[in-house]
Amino acid sequence: MSSGKRLVGRYDEYGSYVGSDLVPDVIRAGGTPEQRQAVVEAIEQTMRPATREVIEEWLAELSVIAPSRVEDEMTWNLRLEAYWRRLFDYPADIVRQVLLGRTWRFFPSWYELEQQLEPLVREREAMRSACLRKSHNAAPQEKPERVSAERASEIMAEAGFRPKTFGGDK
């Protein structure tokens, strides 16, 4: 499977090189159909969400290590419920990586979390799609028979197309 990313140069308005960015690229899958199916199944296993209890533990840990504004218990419970419902739509390992695998200056807003979660999930889904696409679009074993020019003309005539003529005949 290809990495699905490529390095692209970044230039300022004067054409001067200012750095590079890693950008998404098409992901391609190789291997046998059985190998690709095994990868699809492995990816599907990684798409499982964490349980509510685990997500709540991660959010509680994040609330201790990332400063947030002082809230009453009701507000914290509402925040916990809102975040849990949204985080449950993402794979457990990705949620953990985003919540606790990086340093947050302050307790993150949902917008900030979503900006981190979405690219990771899209990349995983693209890998799965590449494996499925390869297996569904396998090249035919036999090349189709090529028709002669005469037969092609007959087919075109049967379909109602007239050959283009140059010269006197319109």
C-alpha cells in the first residue's frame, strides 16, 4: 500500500521557496485479493469506538492536564455528554491519540478536536477504499477481441451514425 502522502514545496508570492508540506495523495493497494481482503478486515477492526466509560476517563484526564475555565458540575456533565456523543463516532485509538497523545494549551473545543480527528479517519478510510477498489476493478484476464475497421463501420451504421465525408457530398 502506498503511503498516501507526498511532499509539496511551498513558495511565497515572489516565488521563493519557504518550506514543504506533507499533503494527501492517492492511496494505492497492491497484493493479491486475499491479502487486500485481510487488510480491509484489519482496518475494519481498528474502526471500533471506545466505550463511554473509556472516553469519559480520557476526557477526565485531559481536563486535569489541559487548563480550562472554571465550570460548575452541571456544565461539566453537559460537556462530557456532548463530547462523548461526538467522540463515539471515531475509532478508539484515534480518539486517544488526539485527546492524550498531544499537548493542548487549553481544554480543546469540539472544533479543534474535529480538525485533528477527521484527517486521521479519512486516511484510514482511504486505505480501506483502495483495497476494495483494487479488488473490484481487477483487470480482466483476457483482452477483448479487437474488431476490424469494416465491422466498426457496420456497427456505427447500425447505430445511425454516418461517416463524415470531405468534399462535394453534404
